[in-house]
Amino acid sequence: MSAGTITIRVARPSDADAMASLASQLGYEAEPSAVADRLSRVLARNDQQFLVAARTEVRKRLAEARGITLKEYTEKIALPVWRREGIAPAGDSATVSQQGSLVAILDRLRANPRVHIMHSADDILADRGSIEELKAVMGPQMTLYPYGGHLGSLWYPPIRDRVLGLFTPVVEAREER
């Protein structure tokens, strides 16, 4: 593989140990057996036939997925899965969105010095007023960029380096143990 080339493939059960290691490096408790169990359940799910390209044609599926709106994804993919798994047994997309809001856990976020939120004011998935309110509440625990859309800022090297810099103390602390 040449520099700058990224290979994309479907996850395999044999990836569980590497996934558990990555999760641990990021500061999460992740037993390899639990990751393997979760991964096997995810891989066993039936393809919902929402995308036309075969599961093995990863690049074609990614190209198709780019054309799906958040509303389509939520209503046709996420909600059926969440209902089956009991996460949102009777909720519609608005109810699920409200339940998944940061407002419900805001006190815990603010009280945790390891939490730092990086957000773009022009993220199409969030209301600008809500983002600004979150910034007012989180203060220095939040960096708000004026532009970048939803995750768009991550491609900008100074922002990418800032994000990686936030993880450095966590990784170093784990390595000292």
C-alpha cells in the first residue's frame, strides 16, 4: 500500500482483538471477548437491502450511502434496528432524537474533565442555536469552529492535529500503567 492510500474492507470476526486494543487505547474498557461477541452480532445482522450494491462491493456501497439523507437513514435503517434491539421500542425519529440529546447528560459531561467537545457551528445535523447554547454551558470544554459542517473539519490538518492532541494524555496515561 502506498502512502496516502486507504484500504476499505468489511469487518471480520478476527478483527475483534485489534478493535478491543484500539478501544482501550482511546480510554474505553473493552474486553476482547465482549468486543468479539458484539462484532459477531453486528456481522450476523441481515442486510436490510436498502443499498443496491452487494455487501462485498464496499466502495459502491459507500458511494450509494452518500446519497442517503439523515431522515431516510433514521427512518429506514436506524429505527427498525433500534426497535428490534429494544433501544427505541415505540419511538419515532423525533422521540429518539430527543432521547439521544446531550441535554440528558449535560451535567455529567460538564463535570468530567476528560470531556472536550469539538463542533462546527454550521453542522447540518444540529441546530445552530443548540450548538451555541452547548458552548455557553461547556465553556472551555468545548471548541466551536465557525465552519466545517458535520465532521468536515477533520480533514483540515490543524484541526485534525488538535483532535489527536486531545487523545495524547489518555494514551500516555494508559501506557504508564
